[in-house]
Amino acid sequence: MDKQNKGPHDISPKPGQPIDEPTGYAYFATCARGVEPLLAQELWDLGVRQIELGLGGVHFYGPLEFLYLANLGARTAIRVLLPLMEFEIYHQDDLYEAVYHYPWEDHMTADHTLAVDCNLRDSIYTHSQYALLRVKDAICDRFRDKTGRRPSIDREKPLIAINLHMNRNQVVVSLDTSWESLHKRGYRPIQPRAPLNEALAAAILLRAGYQGQMPIYDPMCGAATLPIEAAWIATNRAPGLTRKWYAFQGWLNHDIGMFAKVRSELREKIRPKLANPVVGADERSDAVHLSHEAAKLAGVNNLIDFRVEALGQGLPPEGPPGWVVCNPPYGVRLGTASVLRETYKKLGGLVTGPWRGWSLALFTATPELAHETGLKFPQRWSYPNGALRCHLYLFGPHVPNLEGEQQNDPGEDPTAQERNQDQNEMPYDD
Ligand SMILES: C[S@@+](CC[C@H](N)C(=O)[O-])C[C@H]1O[C@@H](n2cnc3c(N)ncnc32)[C@H](O)[C@@H]1O
């Protein structure tokens, strides 16, 4: 460990303020609300230092190596921003003026393609499209005035991507170094029926303390997001290694040599085998077929044991017990209430019956259904899943000891009234 930094939460460079340019920048890696401590720990484990928890993301500061490590290696990150400007606006025109006067030629040329994205919250701009057009115009007008040429727009694969964040009159303009969300790992050729976001699947596993040190069984695996993410964690495979394009690759300050070094070092860390089994099952053979296809693309089809079996049919693999981890239908998108009550009851019966000694990580949007398991969960965590507020219920001998860390949702009664809905607002999330 560094002398200065004793853990991932103990530093305080101001976000957006490079302290030691040109060797260091300030960054903000975004994630779903509630996932921040997991992302901070991931960054720390990757070797990133000077980390500070934020809201909907994690601030960190340092060399470009950290930027590449975060983009390629952080399983729970959504994108990595490099804040360039922070200012306040009191009139709509203030936005254009501030952005126009920023030295964009330090980062791009008139020949770069450009894309701008925007998140607004209680801003004097009420339409994000309008705000991002003003930013795009300011940058393009500056290049036209200085060079006679304007950057063109490419939202698919821009050479420079800009993120505009406005919270009331506070504005942050950042380089979006990822552009396409980092949860898109590239192993999902067809969109399944009710997919779990890959970054959230990784968060579920990491929250359960999973590092590959015990077996995993997902009895309702759908398109196998949880088993694939588990196999990637267990083999130490960085999630970004198969990705073809990051927006930092067009940035003028991109260090191709450092990027290649980080990528090849991450590749060298991949372990070829699992130390413990990862099993994915589903009653639908088409889901298991989809799982095989996704696992092939993820390079782990030979490592995961896929089975077509209904909940309750499967028996534990030989060896020590591990986690039953699953994301059953919630009743919102799939399934009907009475069938689902029975499903959740069976799930509870699994870890008190034939799978006794195993722990259960249950991810669902419906507390009443979690209650049907008949289990008393010592930990419950809340995470947004698209528009839904979902909960991760942990039960059993492998539930991590929190050692002073606060649960983001200490609600013990799964049927308790939902509270603080808007606490889970995601300022930066997709
Ligand atoms: C919400 S989806 C899981 C999505 C999955 N996590 C993914 O990332 O694709 C629920 C899955 O549970 C399966 N399922 C529902 N009831 C089941 C049962 N009784 N036994 C086995 N699988 C079941 C469904 O076929 C469906 O694929």
C-alpha cells in the first residue's frame, strides 16, 4: 500500500482539478447509485490510488495509466470522465460563452469527429438536447473562427466525446473517455428477454464478496450474465479487453504506448482455469442456448457448466459450498404472481434443503417475493436497475462481514414500505 493512501476512500483532491499536470489528471468513473464503494475497491485493487467516493461514481487522480486501468479493468464502472471545466451559469448564454473560450485545441483538432452527451438536473436548461447543441456549437464555432473548419458529428464512434453535467447552476464539462457504456462487454449478440446489466451483475457478485474463491450456481441464469461475470472475476479477466474502441483513443493526449502496456499487463493476469465451479441453469433450453453463445464470445464457454433444469432439480456440485446467486423474474417484466410466489418459496427451500450450507444472493425488484423465501436476510442492498429500484438480499454463511461499512439499505423487513425513492437517482448513469 502507498504511504499516503491507506484505502480507497481516504483522499481529497478536488474533482476536476489536476494538481500535477501534465503527469496527473482528475477523473470521475461513473456507476449506479449504491455501487460506489465496490467501484472504489475495484479501482484500488487495480492499482489506482487517490480515490474518493462520489455520488453516482468515484473520483480519482493520477497518471493516464489510471485512466486506462479504470476503463479496461473496472467491472462496475459505466464510463470514465475526465472533467475539463467546472463553472456556474446564471443565463442560458453563459454555457456557450464558457465552452467557447475553453482551449479545445489542447484536446482535439478541427478534423476530429465529435459527440456530446448531457445529464440535466433542475437546470435553467430544461431540454438536454438544446443544452448539448449549445456545447457542440460553441466548440465547432471556436474551431471555425480559428481555423476556418469545423469538427463534424459522429455519435457512433466519435474521436472526441464530451459529457455535459448540469446540476442546478453548476456545470461540469468532461471528456467522456469511454463513450459507449462500459457495461457493454461485447458478449451479448442478441438481447435476451430480461437481461441483467453486466456492470450490475458484477456488482452483485462483488457485493457478495465473490472473488472466485468458492463455487457459484445460478439456477435461473437466463442469458448467463451472472455466470459469465463470475467466470471473468474468477479468471481475473479484465472486462474491457475485448472492447474495440474507447473514446480516449482519438484524444490528442492519448498515450498509445501506455495504453498498450496496460492492456498487455492485464492480459497477462488472466488465469486459464477456474479454481471452483461456475454453474448456470435455466428451465428454458433457448435461454441455455443463448448462454452458450454469449459464453463463447466471452471466452469462457469451456469453463461454465450449463444445464437445462428447473429450479429444485439441480444438485450441488462436489466440493465446498458456495453462493447460489440469482436474478429470478420479478413479476414486473416476466412471470405471474402465484407462479412467482412458488418460485421464490422453492429458492428459499434450496438453501435450507438440498443446498444447505450454501449462501443465497437474491436480486429482485419485489420485496414481497423475497419475503416468500421464508429466509431472514442479514443484509439488503438497493441498486437501480434501469427504471426499477432493485434489492440484493444476502443470506448464509458467506455473507461478508461489513467491518464498519454501512449498508446502503439496512431495511430488515423485506415487505417494509419503500423509502427514499429518489435517493437512487443516477446523475450520470444510462
Ligand atoms: C430475469 S431472467 C434472468 C436473467 C439473467 N440474469 C440474464 O442476465 O439474462 C429469469 C430467468 O429465470 C428462468 N426461470 C423462471 N422460472 C424458472 C424455474 N422455475 N426454473 C428454472 N428457471 C426458471 C427464466 O426462464 C428466465 O430465463
